[in-house]
Amino acid sequence: MNLGNSLFHARKRCGLSQEDVAEKLGISRQTVSKWETDETIPDIRQSKKMAALYKISLDELIEFDVDVKEIQEMIDQTNEETEKKIDWTNAWGKKYPVLLQYQNKVNIPNYAQRMNAMLDELKQEYQFNEQDAMLVLKDILYNVWKIRKIKCSKTV
């Protein structure tokens, strides 16, 4: 996705028109249009104001350098043997340090016991294998988190 697309989608998610954004940023509607069509790019100050207006981080707003199709191709090309060699906690921990730090703070056995029960329930009720049950549980948790994140951003 390119920067203009990112700006367009962020604005649309907030239900704002180009006129609304222009008015709130003190610029012309044509300027917003030029940013969204990649004719020009906003300066850092305007980018920070837009991120605040759209209630997202500046990183999220300008995250345009990774093409979703490229990511999908990489996923498709990764075989099971390569996947086993990757320490996902360490890899994601570089972006999310909490993954490298929570082990000494969180009562892991408590959560593990409850999650094991949920995995067993998914396996028994829907005849999922071990991996499928884990993927389904992970997806449910992610969707619950996404909904909570949306609700939280609306209350701010």
C-alpha cells in the first residue's frame, strides 16, 4: 500500500470527508486530495496532526512501505521446516518488547491451565486437531482485542 492509500483509508475509517480534514488541519481540501493521490506528501507536522485526528499512531498512518501481497507471498513460501527454526517470540519481541519480558511478571501456569481447557473444549466440540484449535483460539482472542481497541479509541 502506498502513503496516499494509507491516508485515504485512515480518513475513511474515521468517517471524515476531505473537507473535514482540511478544516481541522487548517489547509485546503485540494491539499488533502493531493496527499491521498500521492501527488504530494504531508510534512511531519501535518502527519502528526493527522495521526492524532485519526486516533492512530504516526507509524500506523505512514506504514505504506510493506505490500500486503509481498507478505502473503512470503507466508505461502515458508515451509514447515523453516517455520520450526524461527523463534517467533524473539522475532516479534523486537517489535513488542513485552513478549520478552512478561515471563517474570505473569502467573503463566494460571493462564496456561485456563487456555488448555479452552483448547481441549475446541478440540472436543469441533473435532479440531491441536494446531487448528490453537489457531482458532488465537484468532478469537485477536478479534476480541480488535473490538476492545476500537471501543477504547471511541471513548478517548
